[in-house]
Amino acid sequence: MFTQIKAFFGIGLGLSLVVSLLFNYSQSTITKNLSTQLITSNLTVESLTAKNQTLDNQMQALLLDRNVAQQAADKNQREVMKLRRDALVKVKEVRTVIQDEDCYSQPLPDSVIERMHYN
């Protein structure tokens, strides 16, 4: 009876060892697969980080270009407004100078009216 217990214990221990080895092999395979996936994921993250940095640099350059263009547009608008004010002043000066002249009460020709862009 004691030998039967030893035999069952030995068989149980052997089965336990085989199951343990199979489990360790399975875990080793899973670990290798996960390690490969981790390496791939890290490469993807690095690639996306580099791409993100490139896009950030492009965005900064575009923002700088936009700011420069806005400053130029603002300057241009100021110059246009100044030219319009100057034109109105000149028109008032001309009207003041010619108000006593004969041509003051005469209508302007259509060709002259078409060329007037001061308003």
C-alpha cells in the first residue's frame, strides 16, 4: 500500500512537473509575443512623436507667417486709409480754391466722375 502511495505520489509529481513545464513554455511564448508587440508599439510611438514634432514645427512656422501677413495687411490698411484722408483733404482744398471760378457751378464730365475713387 505504501508503494502504491509512492507510485501515485511519483506520478502526481511527474504530471505536476510536466504541467508546470508546459505552463512555463506557454508563458514564455506569450512573453516573447508581448515583447515583440511592445517593441513594435514603442517604434510606432516614436514615429508618431517625431511626426507630431514635425507638425508642431510646421504649425509654428504657419503661425509666424500668419502674424507677419496680418501685420503687413494692417500696415497696408493704414496706408490706404491715410491715402483716402489725403484725397478728401485735396478735394476740399480744390473745391475751396475753385469755388469762385466759373467751372465751380458746372457739372464735371462723366469721364472725370468715373475716375474719382476717393469715396
